[in-house]
Amino acid sequence: MEKVKIGNCILELVKGDITEQDTEAIVNAANSRLVPGGGVDGAIHRKGGPSILEELRKKYSGCPTGKAVITKGGNLKAKFVIHAVGPVYKDGKSGEADLLASAYRSSLELAVKHSINSISFPALSTGAYGYPVKEASRIALSTVIEFLKEHQKPELVRFVLWDHNTFQIFKKSLKSLI
Ligand code: AR6
């Protein structure tokens, strides 16, 4: 585990499963149709149960890339799920970096709006959406650090990295950024 303080807030990196986290919110790597897919999305809907999809269908008709929407957490430990839509990686010159930063920022803004003090993120866009992990980790971490410096909340932001390689790359990027 890696932990740094940004003002009064904590930013940490752990290796693990996002669906097991007990932070008030966990972030889903969703798609813009908000239809359950594989990866993090599949795992969250499987463990959280059908109420999450019901709420998504009732409240939202999709979500643009770079934005996020919120639902309750169903059977998960987390009270809320923030469904963030990262970009599909094309060539790195198609606005992907801005859209990825925006997906993290939108999620953090929703958390603050709902008085959520702790939130867990996966490495958005680095699975099915093909974003190179090194670039994605720098964008993810710098966006969160900037947000925490400016807003001093949420109190805890945790990145939950699924595999050893992704965890190591995030660790290295964090060292280079602070
Ligand atoms: N906990 C934490 N991280 C995980 C878990 C888990 N349980 N499972 C996978 N990862 P992905 P994306 C890692 O594909 O690239 C879906 O079909 C994974 O190893 O979940 O944003 C959606 O419906 C990778 O590092 O999300 C969308 O259509 C990271 O989480 C699309 O995939 C993100 O992988 C979104 O693709």
C-alpha cells in the first residue's frame, strides 16, 4: 500500500478488487450507454445486484464520455456507485487525455456534491478501452492531486489497482508527481 497526504486529505494506492471496498463510494468504469459490460462494470453489477441498473435506467438516459452519474450501491459495501465514462483510447491525439481527466474530475465533483468523504477509483479506461497505463496513471493521479489541493475533499481517495503491473506503474507515477 502507498499513502500520501495532500493537505488534510489522504491519497492511497492499493492492489485489490474495487467491489470489496468500504469507502462511501466506489467508481465504476462505465460506458456512455450505461449498459453493464465486462471488467469493473460487470463485477459491480454482479455484486451490487439489479437495483443499480434499475436506478440507472430510471434516472439517466446515458452519460457522455468524460462525465459521471451517481446511484446507490445496492448490495455493495459502498453506499454509492459513481459511474464514470472514460474515453476509448485511439491514438492519444483525439482528446483522450482531457476526457480521462474530466471523468476523474466529474466523479470527484459528484462525491463532494453528495458529501461523500471517501471514494475508491479503478484505473479508468486502462482495460477494455485500451488506454496505456503509464499515461493514464499520470493523468489520473495529477487530476486527483490537483482536485484535493483545490477543494481539500474528499478526505480519502483510494486507487484500487487490479494487477501487480498496474499497481507498480501507479506507484512509480505517484513518486514522480509528489
Ligand atoms: N477491481 C479493480 N480493478 C479492476 C477490476 C476489479 N474488480 N476488474 C478489472 N479491473 P475495465 P475500461 C481493472 O475494462 O477500460 C466495460 O465493458 C482492469 O484490469 O473495467 O474503462 C464497460 O461496460 C483495468 O486495469 O474499464 C465499458 O464498456 C481497469 O480495471 C468498458 O468496459 C479498467 O478496466 C470500460 O473500459
